[in-house]
Amino acid sequence: MNARFEPATQGVADAARFRRVRAAMPALAQGLSAEDLSAQSMADCSPGKWHLAHTSWFFEAMILGADPDYVPVDPRFQQLFNSYYETLGERVPRPERGLMTRPSLEEVLAYRREVDRRMAVWIAGAPTGGPDRYLLELGLHHDQQHQELFLMDLLNLMSRSPLDPAAYAEEPRGRPIERARGGAAVFDGGLVSVGHDGPGFAFDNEGPAHRVWLEPFALDHDLVANGDWIDFMEDGGYARPDLWLSDGWATVKAEGWTAPLYWRHDDAGWTEMSLAGRRPVDPAAPVRHVSFYEADAYARWAGRRLPTEAEWEHAARTTPQVFSNLTGEVWQWTASAYAPYPGFRPTDGTAAEYNGKFMANQMVLRGGSFATPDGHARVTYRNFFYPHQRWAFMGLRLAGDAPGSRKTEPTDEQDGAFRRDLVNGLSQPQKTLAPKWFYDAEGSRLFEEITALAEYYPTGQETALLRVLAGDLVDLFGPDAVLVEFGSGASEKTRILLDAAADLAAYVPLDISEAALFEAADRIRAAYPRLEVRPAVEDFEHLSPLPDHLPPGRRVGFFPGSTIGNLEPEEAERFLADARRLLGEGALFILGVDLVKEPDVLVRAYDDASGVTAAFNRNVLARANAELGADFDLESFRHRAVWNGGQSRIEMHLEALRPMTVHVGNRSFRFAAGETIHTENSRKFTREAVAGLATSSGWNLARFDASPEPSVALAVLSN
């Protein structure tokens, strides 16, 4: 019974979807003038009127015209609105589409309505499979492609007017820009599958699925932002031939590029043309309207590279949740030339000309933009443009090579992130720098020295408490457990748990300091030869997936040292929530916290009499000088530790002792005497505060044990 009615049901669904897709472009055209829709701004663009007509012609030529008895709505339109299909006869050259004042806009809309009426009759026949079904899907996706092209071309047209007109009151988008997360996801690589294989529609160029070997790589969580691009420009990005491919540099000189397309600089600063008119450049928004040449030059300037399309697809397929604006903001340039996949076969018939014949001299973009209709993009989608083109909604996400073997020097990826954080922090009214940058090899050494100081009670108290509780804690682990330590440092406290957990299957230390991480991992391997040790260079604030092929037992997070107190409350909550998702169902989390106590005890702990903490704090400036070419005068900054009772935290600052100017690359930062860089917070907790934090991040507080005075605590959270 159901099978009997399936075609009719399918036909109803297809008809509704057809109407919905076809309604989108007229809705975009509503409110625009006939002149807006008839003009052509450049050879790469087409008038809005042409898009309205061509997408209707496509259904007529590809589907309706397959009937040998079919009579076209208007035979003249077969030539006027053919784009590039040689098998379908003559066509108007693309640069001349704007010369077609006839037919009128009203005639084009009438043509569109008639094609839609005829397609409704055809759809009622309910094509449920085979070539007809594919052509219907192809036509709908082709229409959606042109909806985006309609907006791209319209923006270019509006940009040519000195009036800076707004096409719409607000930019037509379905979702807001996602907040940047910082950091990068690291992937082990190996033999992976890419390309479309399975049910659902895909363009012919997306298949067949095939295997690709990937070396270990990293992909940024975020798109490159406008503020980052301004840094690139201010560092001479468009004037330095060393950053550019030869063809790119030739294009820069020939075209006079000095900024992304649609940007303009005046006394008020940078502005950019949008579909809502000219507006100030938002430094936090992803940069767009940059060519492949520009994207490649920026990546080289940042010490990074563009991802290959296989790297992008593997990352997006396996861990889409770790990335911001993966789709829905800008198409993202890759380093991959547009070429056929192994085993590629074009679609049979006229549609064979859709993609295959363009597989030369173009570059692939992945993702999707704010103008890409919902339901159109896929993880396998291969967009493609020539490397000099930039009027599309194009941006970039940076990649880098993940260490395949240990290194002792900072990576280019780390340098780029360090530079961005330093420049952004020094640009704030209250200058700041994230405490994670303390921990290069020297910083890690100094911190270990701090932990041995008499004034610094947290390490000794936590170590003693951990020794008392270790047996009880490891009893909770279960067989084949995996211990994951966040910000592992020297891994010294970890040995207490490793000694107690005889059946622990694997240890995964995560730390941002590569040199310290691998040295510590070597020591652990030597001391525990039966234990699988899988170190990963990781910023624990921006977590990537755990290494592949770990043992199957319970994941146990370990975060000692009250490092949670270095995070802002919302950051701490987000970190614990991310850790809960990373570790999975049934996980445990051992959290070390420092408890609220007398302020004088706290201040002495963070400003010791021998000056080790001061050296630790100033070392981050020495690191900036060595790794980023900054020129901080270390002797002109003093260490300060301050108790902030209102925020329940100790604050560490570096205070300028005199007025001065500091340079980071080509950026200059003024310091007044007494002005500080806020380098670290160390929040202190109560049991109630820990319970609240656990609840807000999705954990349950299963156990809470405090040491004698001066008290610290170990909390066990369960998922």
C-alpha cells in the first residue's frame, strides 16, 4: 500500500521544495530597481535579470526540452540565456550580458513564472530515480548556486557607485557570525577517505570517494579576521614581494592592490562595502573578498600555509564541532588545484559540461558563505575560482604541519598565535597577555623552581593531598583507563597516580610547551615502560580530539595545580564543558583548586622574597623579544602581585617603571609610567564555588577533599 503511494508522496514533496527554492531569487530581487537588475559591473559578473532568466532556462533546456515534442516558451531565449553549454547552440558572450536591455524585467519574470508552471506539471509525474531525478536535483542546486552569485554580482555593482548604495537594509544572512575560539586542531593524518560516496545529491566533481595520505597537520579553529589582515597590511604585506607567488606579485602590481576588495581608508579608518552599504571594518569579523594570491601571501606572512582540500575535508568530516564558522561565513581557499579525482566521470548528457571542462588553472575553495542557501553546501562540496578573482565571498583558514617528530624550537604556528595574542592584548585599554605564554622551556623551569619555594604552598599541599588520596582515586578508574592531563608541564604530580594505577593503559599529556612536553614524556616512558604515552602539543583552552587508537577504557581527566583559577569564570566553565565532551560518557575529572584564605598568605605565595616569581613573570617579555623580535626592556618592568577580593583572585601584573614605546614587528605600543600588563589571574575557590562550576559545565561533583591549612582541594567530577 505504501509503495503504491510513494511516487505521489514524492511528487508533493518535490513540488513544495521546487517552489521554495525558486521563490528565493525573486525574494532577493524584490525592492531592487529594474536598473539594479539590468546593469553588468564587469565581465565576471552577470546582471540580476540574467540570473533570474538563466536559472529558468536551465530547467527548460535540461529537463523540459528533453521531450522531442516540447515547444519552448520563447525560442529567442535559448540563445540569450545559455551560459556555456556548447551542445545547446549559440550564446551571448558573457561580457555582453549587460547589453541585453530586451527582454524587459517584466518579460523575464513572466518567463520564469511560465517555466515554473510547466515544471510543476512535469514534477507531478514524480521522477523517483534515474537521470530525471538527478537532473531535478541538479537544477535546484544550480538555482541555489545562482542565488549566491546574484548577491556576489549585485555587491560588485553597488561597489561601483560613488553613492555607496545599500542593496538591502541588512545583509541577507541566515545566522550570525560565530565567536572566535582561538587555537588550532591537530590531526594525526594517515590514510583517509575523501569525496562523496553514498546517498544524497552531489555534483559530479565531488566524487568518486578515494583514499588520500595525509601527513600530521593542524587547522585553525577560526577564520582569519579583519584585524589580523590589518596587521598584515601594516607590516607591508602588499609591498613585500618575498611574500607573494610570482603571478600573485605581478597581479598586485598590475591591479594596484593594497587591501581586500571593497575596502577603503579615510580619516575615520577602514571601511568596506557590503550589501547593506559602506560600513566600518569590524576587526573581529572574518576577512572576505581576498584572492587566492592574497590568501597565500597572508599565510606565508603568518608563518603558516593554506590547507589542502583533503586536509580541510578530513577535519570538517571528523571534528566539525571544534571549528568556528566552518560553513556559513566565507568560502575558504585551499592550496589544491581544481582537478578531477581519480576515477572521475562527468555526468552523462548535456550536464557533462557542468563541471568537468573547467578543471584547469583554478583553485578549490571549501565550506560555504553567509550567502550560500541552507541545504546547498556539503562537506565534500568543491567550489572553484581563478586565483586572481576576489569578488566572491572568499576568505581563509590557516593550516600548518603538525610535528611528526619532536622539536625543541617553537613552531611557526606557535609564533603566529603568540604574536596575535600579544598584539591583541597590548591593544586593549588594560594591556593583557594570556598566561599560557609563560611556559616555554625557561618558563617551565622557573615554574618548577617556584613550586619548591617555601612561600608557594599550593604545590606541596596538593602533592601531599594527592599521595593520601591516590589509592582511592585510582580505584575509580576501572580497567584499561586512559589518563588525560591538561597542561601537563613536567608531569611530576602525575607519577603519584601512575604509581598507584598499576593497570592504567595509556597516559596522554597535553601541553603548549613542546620542548617541555616531549622531555617529560620521555622521562615517563623510561620510568613506566609498559605504559602507552601519547603526548600532544595542545592549548588546553582550545581542545582538539584525543589521539587515535587509544585503549577503550574510561577517560580520566587530570588538571592539578589550581590552573583552573587562571581562567576567567566563563572560560573555566567552557573548558570543563569542552573537556567533558572530549572525554566522553562515563568519564571522570580530577580537578585541583586553591581555596580562599588570608590575603597576606596569597600575596607572599605570588611574590616570593627571592624573586623567582618576578623572573617567571618577566620571562614572557624575554620570550617575546627572542621569538617575535619585540624590544621590551626587561629592567623597566617590575612584577606585582595584588589580591582582588571582589573577584576572589590574585592578579599578576608587569608594571612599567617609566614612559616608553615597545615595538612588536611594525606595531608600536605606548606605556605610561605605572601602566601594567595583566599577565595572570589565580582565582581561589570554596567548595560551593567548585560545585557550581561543575554543575554549570555539565559535570557532577562526586567528591571533594581539602588539605590542612593553607588549604587546597582535589575535586572529583563525574560525567
